Amino acid sequence: MEPHDITSTIAQIQRRTFLARAGLNLGGAALSGLLARDTVAATVARSAQVGRSQGVIDPLHYPPKAKAVIFLCLAGGPSHLETFDHKPLLTKLDGEPMPESVTAGQPIAQLQGKKLICLGPRRPFQRHGECGAEVSDYFPRLGSLADRFAIVRSMVTEQINHDPAHTFMNCGTALSGRPSMGAWVTYGLGSEADDLPGFVVMTSKMGRNPQPIAARQWHSGFLPGQFQGVEFATSGPPVHYVANPPGVSPRHQRDLIDTVAALERHRLGRIADPDVATRIRQYELAFRMQTSVPHLADLSGETVETLELYGAEAGKATVGTNCLMARRLVERGVRFVHLYHSDWDHHNGIDGFMDEICPPTDRAAAGLLIDLERRGLLEETLVVIGGEFGRTPMGQGDKGKIGRDHHIKGFSMVLAGGGIRGGITHGATDDFGYHAVQDVVHVRDLHATMLYQLGIDPARFSVEFQGLDTKLTGVEPAHVVRSLVG
């Protein structure tokens, strides 16, 4: 055979191979598209039929201990040394140089390159409950409930500045655009509410310049948009445009929703776009919220004793009002409530700012635990209290307006309800409160423990994104903190 004949034969074989493989690939793509379309359409139909969002984990991996989560985020980074981690040595060394051996080679935010001086706790600590947990005098009401919650004193995180630290705490990564923990939970479990979002966010602020919180902290990322957190206001209407405009009756609104949804379903059948499926679901949810939200926000049915328990003020976006609203949300079937309370970023003037911000926070947090328990909700509601990181054992600023810098190597959080063992203190930092040295709990471990209590195996809960099996707990090992779970 001549050389040109060989080349011609090879080319023909390559063309035949390409066409054969292309046929298979195109057929596979078409089949995949049809299956995706049918899956999305079936999901939408099921959601419309039952009137609520369905989760992808069915059945659950484990028997759940919790059905809902309330995360009270003290945005800005509360000092563990003024809340839940007693360090007598710091009191003794107040005003003395911090030993270089403690801080050498460690990441420090604004104190980098400065002279490091020990700053003792600003208030005494007392032992509370049968467990004898040590809690700062800044939190006497919460301290009185010590037998009902667990203190984690060995938290660590990876980001030392606020925005990436919030992103890491909320999303398990500092990368923007990833799903928040509330989105992950509602995606996995769905919601038991048929007239409210499964994931609700509320904010309150007081004290110094409030820590800004970006809306991407409760975003759905690459998950379907229906799992994004919905921000509720506690001042004025909770949701913008929740009421019909003048001249539009509920019947007219119902007709409009049905017509638009029918058009969207027709479009969904042609292009199988998950965003279209999300819109159909959200149109229906928005219509139902027009009735449910005003009733939810009406606190007139709450007793005076309950309002005083939280320190709640109807129509005001306070931490007490938001904690009360959180209880009202979970008892209506909302899966995840994230409360952001600003600001705990006390680089200076820590004494005055703590005197201002701690009493209402202490009252609201204690009121939430008491009210959930007496209504039989604490057992099935996981409550998490803490910030994105802690504060340094070294002082910052002038002596008359001294504060503390950001700290990521050891800080504290509180967990209660949802199967969490009460009356225990997990882990420890060193004598200075600098390094977590015993039973360290990474943010990923916190996420893993939360998912486990909800009946989800954190290692098996993933979504393929950009070719990777992406998880809330990331690619590195995350461990359930067994000492915390009942």
C-alpha cells in the first residue's frame, strides 16, 4: 500500500470513529438533558403538591436529634476572655509584657509589630449550676442556665479579618460564592413550613460602629436559589412589598400567580432550567407569605412576661426582638434562622462597649433558651451562640480606651438544645487564652456536629461543582465532636 493510501485509510477510520463516538456522546447528552428536565419537573411538581420545599436527603443518614437551627452570631468577634474562658493568670499579669514564646510566629491583625501587653479579664467569673461552669459576670442570666448548655473553649478558625472569617464560619470556606450553612441545611432537609422560607436571616446592631454583614453570607451559592436565606426586618414590614398594592384583591393576586406559574412551567418543560423551577416555587411561596408574614410579625399575642423575658420591643430590630422572632419562626417549621447581632469588634473602649452590649444580649439569649424549653422546642432546636473569632489576651489602644485585637487560635462558643449535652465544658486554651491546647474544635468540626445532629452524615453530603464533590465541611477531614452530642 502506498503511503498516501495509508494516510487516507487512517483518516477514514478517524472520521468513522469520531462520528460513532459523537453519536454516542450527543445521545448521552440528550438523555442527560431529558432526565434532568424530568427530575427538575418532578421536584417542582412535588413541591407544589405538598406546598413546601423537599430536601435531597431522603431518608436521613441518622435518626435526627434536632429539626431546626438558630445561630446567634455575635458579629465582630466577642472576647472569650470576657465571656466563657476564665484566665486567672491574665488577671495576675495584667499590664505585664506577653511572653514572646506564646506569640512568636503567630498571625496577629492590628497588633502586628506592636509591643504586646497582657490585658486581664474586665469582669470576674462565677461558677454556675450543678456543673460549676465558669461564666463571666457580663452574662449572669445565661450563666444561670449553665446546666442547659455546653461551652466549647477550644474553637479555632483560619481567617483573621472579619469578612473572610464570617465567610469561613458561614460557608466552610473563605471563597466567595459558596453556599452558606443555612442553604446547605435547607437543601439537604427542606423545610416544614409551607408559607415561610426555610432559611430566614435577621440583623440587629448597637454599640460601636456596627460590623457590616454582606448578603452573600446567607447566599445559596451553586445550590438552587430557593435555598438562599431570606432577610426579614423587625422594624416595619418584615418583607418588602408583602402587602398587595391598592386595588389588588387576594383573588386577583391568586389568578396572576397561577397564570405566571403556568407560563413558567411551560418554559421549564422546554429548557429544564433550575432557575425557572426556583421561580415557580418562589412565586407560590411569596403569595402564601402575604398572609403568614404579617401574622408572624404581630407580637400582640405574646404575653407581657414573654416580651420582658427577651427584652423584646415590637417594631424594633433589637437582639431581644429577633430572638423572639426566631422562636416564632422555628415553631412554624422554619429550618434555619440566622441572627446577626453587631457589633462586638472591640479594638478599643472594651469596658464601655461591653457594658452596653452584653446586658441585652445576655437577656435575649437566656430568654430564648428558657422560652424554647418551656414550649417543648429546645429538645429539637439546636441553638449556637458565638462570633467569627475571639479576641487577643493582649491589650490594644490607649490605656483609658483599651480593647483587644482579632484572635483565631482559640475562642469560645455555646451550644444548647438539639441533643447537645448540657452542663459540660469541652476543650481548653492555654493559661493565657491564646492557643487552643485541648480537644481542639475547628469550624469544620462545628459544621460536622451540626449536620450530624440534624441526621446528616457530613462525609456523605456533597454536591458536584466544577468537577469536585463539594461539601460544607470542605475537603479536609471534619469530625463530629462526640463529647457534645447526647
